[in-house]
Amino acid sequence: MFRRLKCFTTLLILSLGVVMMAGCDGENEVTLTPGAQPPPAATPPPTPAPETTPPPAETTQDTAWVFPEVIEGEPPTPLPWPLAEDVYERRPVLLQLTPLTPGEQLVILHTNKGDVKVRLFPQVAPLAVQNFLTHAQNGFYDGLIFHRVIPGFMIQGGCSLGTGTGGGTIWGTGIGPEHNYDVWHFHGALAMAQSGAPNSIGSQFYIVHSSSLDGGFRQMFQGALDGEIYEVMWESEDGRSLLVGDFYSREFFEHFLEVGGTPFLDFPFNNSGPNFGHTVFGHVVTGMDVVDAIANVERNAYDRPLEDVIIERTSVLVYQG
């Protein structure tokens, strides 16, 4: 068995990346706050009060993934946290960098700024995918707005009230985060909003717009590539150590450095408890230019667009290859 150790100063810096997103059950506002690694990339925004590539061949079909039966008021339990020895033995796969395969679910958000097509990863985040996909199939998101947008950070929608205080899951109660080492908050990641409180995930989601890294993460990731940082992440009872490179591949560091993202929202870098760390469950396939357009609209002091950015409807497709 393995026991958790404190990391060196480099990882302590990363704990400053705090997420504040309140519950999606209509009681609290869902707010996502950028991290604050030195040097800061930008002044944190105020917190609100109370492609040209031809598309792949697709056909409209029913969902290809078999999910558990939806029982009102009884959400299924998220998968357990990954164990160190499991991660060490299996080595993570960066699913967002893998090619599309026939049978994968695709969801298109048809907005008044254009279409955003996303792929989903039910193999690592089955609850988030089932929740999002069912809402999309049932038309729940049709007509809703992106109520909070921050250029260089993220765009957030899925609130039934358009205020950041509404929405819920298909089970009628909130769910907890799903943690794994196979999907990350890269530029273009699709993830569920939550507050850090138990079972605070509802219907609200966000797409990562950041195309850079905060200074602390850039220094750490580049240092890992250069062999300058040898963080002990875990240590076994018999003295065997697992270093940062045992968990994260060169491809992981290189991709974050190349495209950017918000790793302070990933649970290994925001390990403040079992309810922290946000669930990445999908990734944009086409339409990041539309995400750019949404992120850069004029907005008020609370990051709400001055003119509504609307999800006019959603389409659910199955990739055919």
C-alpha cells in the first residue's frame, strides 16, 4: 500500500489554485475562479454576488453507451479515487489526444455564435457523461445561455435560470466529482461546474478557454521535462518511491505547455479534499473558434455577456469513422 506524502515547494505553490463554484441546486451561485500561481497571468476577475476541417461522417442514432437506469433521487456513486499502485501499473492514457473511434458519442451545441462539437469520455466519467448527454437528448440545454464568460479562462453555461443558481442532475440530486488520470483541463476541455461542497454537481458545465499556463505550472512542467524537478508523489511502506514522472508522461507536460489550460482545476493539483478537483468529461472536437468568439464578447462586471449567448439547441450524434 502507499501513503500520501507532502510534495516539495513547487507543488505547494499549486495549492493556491482555488476553485469557487457553488452548487447547481438553485441555492448558491456557481462560480469558477482562476488559479493564482506566481507570477499571475492576469488579475483574477471579481466573483459575482448571491474549423475549417471537413467534418467526419456521422449519423444520428440513439446513445451507443449503456448507462445505469435513472432512479429519481438516487444518483449512482462516483468511481473510487485512483490508487497510486493502479496508476503506476497501468500508466494513464491521455484520452483527449486519442483519435475518434467509431461509436463515440458527439454532442453539438448549436449557439447563436456558431456550433461547438464535443466528444465525451464515459469510460472515465460515466456519471457526468450520462447526466450531460441525457440533458442534451431531452432538450434541457436548448434555449439556455452562457451566463459567465472569462477570456483566457473559461465559458460557463447550463444554468436553467441563467443566473448561475439553477439547474440539476437527471437524478434530481447533485453528484460528486469523478477523479482519474486520463483526462485533464487542457485548452478545450469540457468539465462540470461544482463548488467543492459534497454532491454539488448539477447541470452546469464549462469549456476551458485558457491557452497558456500560470507561471508556477509552467515552471514545474518545464522543469519536469528538463529533469530539474524530482517530486516524490507517493512512497510505499518498503521505501519504494513514485516520482512525478511516474504519474505524468512527457506527452502530458508537453501538451499543457503547448496548448495551455487550467491544471489547478484538476484534483491532483487542488487536493483540498474529496470534493475538490473538477470532472473533465469531454473535449471540443471542432468549434474552438466559436468558443473564442463567446469568450470575447462584451460582458459586465460579473462576467455576464451584455448580449445573451444562447444554446439554441443540441444534437447528439454517433461518430461513424
